[in-house]
Amino acid sequence: MADTPRIEELRRRVQKDPASIAFAQLAEEYRRNGEYEEAVRVCRTGLAKHPSYLSARVTLGRALIELEQYDEAQTELDYVLRSAPENLAAIRGLAEIHQRRGDLGEALKQYQAALAIATHDPELEESVHELSRQLGATTAAPAQRPPVQRPPAVVAVTPPPIPLEGGPAEISFEMPAPSPVPVVVTPTAAPEPPALSAELEAAADEFTRALEALDSLAIDLPATPLGDDAFTVPDLRPAEADAAASLAEQLGLADPQSAPNAEPEADALNDLENWLASIDADRDARAKS
């Protein structure tokens, strides 16, 4: 097999300086080119001067695998893993050695260890999948179904009736009391009072203003004892009587042409009471309807 330009360049460097560590690169190029024996020779020559050069020992181990010298190859790879436990090339080399020897279980462990370091490596994933499939096909024996344990046949025997003194016994069954069903009571909103008409609302407002006007007059009515059959309105002072009459006239509750001796303050109060009673009566009638 013809040497590549890279091999020729590295070989000249090693020949020029035999102590150069370029021997490891030269041996690896020989291994990739399929010249395994030459790769082994260059590695051993260079390792005699540089025994701790781990990459050269990995190259030596992989070249020995191709030459089917598995024991020597494993010795070199174990040496590397003692110094560098996560050397991926050495782990893959050991996995390949176990696989070629037929030790698929150990080979699978090594491939899984390598895949834990180089996650998502397609070649390692394929190797793990293939070895798992082979181990599942060769080691899994068909499971035998255990015999079916059938329960003994049960024969129902009806005992003869036992005569009881005093007639047949009464059998009572106690039914459990039904559990109380919670009753949910939804409170109903109180009915809203009926709405008053616009006329009644205006009249009520006007009456309220009239009461406020009466209060503003501050009329001091003396307390008069009530008799059994008569109710008399006490006399008002002239100024107070005139004010009450004027208010009643403004509200339209008294006749401005009434006689001067007709007690205008009493008529104004009666008219106000009658007006309020009519408003209440009209409101009650609307509420009932």
C-alpha cells in the first residue's frame, strides 16, 4: 500500500529526530491507512523513549485489535484507563475486544460507559441498540406459564328446615336509616316597594317642603287638656295666625276669601292632614293592585 504524503512527511521528521514525539502521529496514520504491523512497530519504538505517552498506547492497542492480538491490546488499553478513566478511545477499544471475543454483556457495559461520555454519538447508540437486541434474543428464555390453580368446587347444600316450637320464627330486617339530605335554602330578596307615580312623588315633595316651612315658623302651641267629647284648637297669637293662613293660601289648601272669624290656622292644619291622608290612601291602593 502506497504511503500518503502525510505519512512521508511524518516519517522524515521521525528519521531526522528519533526522540521526537511525532512518532505517535506517524503510527496513527499507519493505522488509519491499514498498515497495522507498521503502526505497532513505530509505537513500540517511540514508547521505549516516551512510555507515558497515552495516545501512542491507544494507537498501539487499536492496531493490535486489528491484528487479533486481543490480550496484548487489552493490556495497553487497561494501562491507559488506569491513568485516564474517561479516555473514550480506550473504552471503545475494550468494548470492541469483548465483542470480538463473544462477551456481549461486558461489551455492552463498555459501550454504555462510552455513550455516557459521548452522548448522542450515532455509532455508540447503534452499538448499544444492537447488543441489547442480541442479548434479548439469546438470553431471554420463553417463560413457562405456571399451572392454573383452580379452586375446589363449591357445592351448595341446603339444610333441612328445623321445626321450631311455637310456630315459625319471625325474621326481622333492620334497614339503615336514610342519611339526612341537606336542604339548601336560598334566601329570597325582599320585595321592593311599589314605585310611586310622578304626581305622587311631586305631591310628597311639596308636602315635605310645607312641613319644613311650618317648622321654621317655630309656632309655640300651648298644651291644652283634652276633654272627653271635644277637641278645641288653642288660639294663636295674631302674628302666628296670619303666618299659618298665608302658608295655607300659598299651598292652595285654604280659601283666601274665607270669613275673618273662621280660624284660618285650624283650617290649614286640617287641609294638610287631609292631603296627607289622600296620598297614603292612593299609595295603599297602588300597592294592593
